[in-house]
Amino acid sequence: MSNPILEIHDITKSFGETAVLRGVSLSLEAGEFVTLLGSSGCGKTTLLRIIAGLESCDTGEVILEGRTVTNDPPEKRDVNMVFQNYALFPHMNVAANVGYALRLRRKSKPEIRKAVAEALELVRLPGYENRMPSELSGGQRQRVAIARALVNEPKVLLLDEPLGALDLQLRRQMQIELKRLQKQLGITFLYITHDQEEALNMSDRIGVMKNGVFQQLDTPSAIYDRPRNAYVASFVGSANILTGTALLREDGPYLQYAGGVVPVTAGDLPVEEGAPITAAVRSEYIDFCDGDCEGIPAVVREKSFSAGMLRIALETGTGDEIIASRHGIDYSLAPGDQVRFRFARGHAVLVEAQDAG
């Protein structure tokens, strides 16, 4: 990257015998929206706290705008953090909460009033200065927490599951608002979530973490369509993972699996005839074909409907479960039916079977 605003080099952190971060490196450009995605305990919150100065690292460096801040206290770093639980002072009104850091910096009252009003305008809460936190909805309290973080005009805004406490509809509204704010202000966002949809919709890049390392750091489209390994494929979008042996033909590699043969895309991975390979294919790309096609035999086990999609669970001859999905509520297949499924070459990508690190 050219002129990164934030660099993290080989960060390690252990709590007792547990290694939480194992040599994590990351570089963010000014104005980027980067999301850390992973299950609980993967190390993403610890990494954010180290960047903010709320936690020390065992080894490694944190560099902000070319200056090493690894050992600087939080107030000496031009970053702010937004938490899931809002962390508003309950005895202060909105104006006092938003302007708190400015008062600590001994800004004048007129400066504080102007900055608070501008911050509340940004989060679409003008005129709320005199409200108490108890008088606000969850979404409004989160907006106030964001305004408080923005009022100092930080170079990097760190957001730790900021929408996790909101209901689904409000969460989606706030996703749009956060992305609007980030683009309007041009501030670099480093964002944490468990929500795959949130990460895919909002981010310029996504870092999928597991066991204290990045499994893949890439664009949303690459994470979804070209996952690096089986963990990324399964974690983001719940892909089907098929493991078999390679068959090389003139038109490209094939996967021999569960009594059938299907085409796959190798990407950057080497493929040798008869070698074990692992492929990932999304449920929406699974198609059904006539009994004499060169697909994979399976039995329909169940059908279920959710969120506008029909989920068809198949069982292969090896006992593996394969999920196919369709728009709409009805499909001619019924539990117990014998089928063959297949997919286009570009829809099944070879992945590393083992996780990174």
C-alpha cells in the first residue's frame, strides 16, 4: 500500500498460556473501511484494543501516520473507539457526553458547542443536546456514541461490534448510516463484527480471523468467490466443502467425489492427477441434472424455507451433507428422492484444506 495511515507489524499477545494474537500484520490506507470478521475468541477485539492503546502487545509495532505509537497511552494516539454497549455517561446529557473529550482538551465553550452541534448533525440528531441517555432509543444512543467518537476528528475510528445490541431492522438502517458517514468524512474505519452480511455489505476489505491469525485479508468479492481455505469458505456464506481426488482433462481439472465427477477451478493451487483436493461451492450454485449426467449422486433428506430461500439438504454416498438453495418456497423434489447434482466450473474453487497459521 502507498502511504498507509495505520500499520500493524507482527503483533503477538498472550494471556497466560493462551496465545490470542500470533504475528498479526495489517496495513490500512486513509479512507478505507476494513472489517475484522471471526468467531468469539479469534483475537479481533484484542487487536483493536492494542491499536487503541487500551491493551499492550507482547511483541510487534503499531504505527500511525508513520509514527510508532506502540507504547503511547490512548490520549496520545489519534484514534477513537466505539463500543457495543455505547459507554455513555448516564448522568450527563447528550451535549456533555459528546463534548467530554473536548473539555478534557480544554477547548473553549463556544468551540465545544459548535463541534457538538456539527457532530450531532452528522449523525442526524440535531437538537438532541439536552436529552439524557435514558430518554434515547438504542439506535439514538449508538448515534451519540459515534458522534462522541467523531467530535475529535480521529485519523482512525475503531468500532467494536457497534450495532450488536440493535434489532435487525435498526441494525440494517445503521449499517447504511455508518457507511454514509465514513464516505462523507473520509475517516479510516476498522470495524469488528460477527455478522457476515454486515461485513460483506459495508467493507472495502475483510480480514477473516481464526486462532489469532488472518485466514484471508481481501475484498468482499474475493472472500466470497475465491476463499483461500476451507475455513473461510465455510465461515463466510456457509459453502459446501467437497474433498476427493483430482482428475485432469483437456478442458481443466475435475473433482472425483462420492461416485461422481464435477469440474472445478484451480486458481493458484497446483493440481496433480490423482492427488487429494478440496473444493468449495456455494449452495446457490448447486444444480440438479438428469440421472445419466456426470454429476454426483445423492438423496434428498429435507426441505425447509427461510428468508425467501428454499433450503434443500442432500446426503451423498459418503454420508456428507450438501446444501442447495433456491428462491421461492416450492420445488418438485421431495425427501427420499434420488438425484444427481452438479455445478459449473467457475462456481467451484479449489481451497486449502488446512487453516492458515
